[in-house]
Amino acid sequence: MEKPKNFDTPNPEKHKLEIYLPEVRAIIEKDRFLLDGQKALASMSDKRDTLHHSERMTNLGYLLAKQRNFSEEETKLFVEICLLHDIGKTEVSQKHLTKPFGKFGPKDLEAVKKHPRYGYSYLKHEDRSPRVYNPVLLHHQFQPKPYPKIGIEFQKMEDIDVDNARFLAMLDVFDTRVFGRPYAKIEPQPRDEAERELKKQFDQPGDEGVIDFLFLHSKEIRSSYA
């Protein structure tokens, strides 16, 4: 896969990194690849929905990594996973991601469903760690209607950290339920409803504590987008 089309597109608004937590900003600023990825997300034509979704997930992902006592290297990897988990959407025709609310249809969904494979191919092509590109490929496998349909074969993949893939999936679904996704007819859910659905979906030992942690810290993340 070639470099995503938007990677070399200047962003006219010169989006800065002020919305990230200071510790997250420091990690991104030290890695040119992450800066380029953030710029690509900022250059998309979806009114920054994908960018802001990725920003929120990256901030919460960093806090979750620290809460779970990840090493410094593991934390940096998880920040990269969260920031670039939707980088494959730069290869999806933007017409699918810019539909007016309520106009997102089955054909649009089928096009968007390809983004995990696009992201996986790009990150692998760029020699990023398999501990990054495998979770990017798999982050929709742990959701109610998994896609792409990989099935049990992912258990045989090398260098796959299933916990990180699951945490990424939890963050993705959490952000979608709490903040909504305009392009896909998804409005933010009330706290009680979102919490009930998340705990129903993610029911392995320890998952409840992760979800409670995300709700605890989502308020401070939300305030950045007020």
C-alpha cells in the first residue's frame, strides 16, 4: 500500500497538538511518523470527526496505559495504536465520511469497513511494529458485528497482543457511544445507557473496571471539545 493520499497534503488550518495531554503531546512530537499521521487525520474532509475521535482515544489510551502500569515503551506503543487506529480511513473515499447526518447508507458502510485492512497494510509497509499494526487490523473484531471478517485466524497471528487489541476496541466503542459519530447516524448515548451496553459487550474479568475508569476520565477529555 502506498503512503496515504493525505499524508503530504498541507492542512490549511495548521492543526496543532494543543488538545492532547502534555505527556501525549511529548510522545507524538518526538516521533515524525506520528506527527505525519496526525497531520493526515487533520487533513481529512470529514470536519475532523476522525481526528477528534483519534485524539480522544489517544488521551484516554495514555491514561489507561498508566493506570495499568504499562512500561514506558508499552505506553508509547499504545499511544501510537490509538492515534493511528483509523489511519486507513485516509484511503476511504471521503464522500462516504462526509454524508449529512442520517444519509450514511449500506454502501458507505461497506466502504468504511475496509479501513482496518488499509491501516494494517500501510503500517506494515512502513515497518511499524506488528504490536501496532495487528491491533489496528483487529480492533473491530471485538465489537458486536466484527469486521473485517477475520474470524479465529487472528489467534494464529504472530506478535499479537490480544489485550491491547481488546483495549483499543473498548476505547473505540466507548468514544462512539459517549461522543457519537456524525457520519454513521450515531448520536451520543446517555451515560446510564452507554455504561450498560459497554458492560454487556465487554464482560471478561477486569473489563468493568476499565469501563469505569474511562467514564471517570472522559469528563476532562470532553471539556477540551466544549
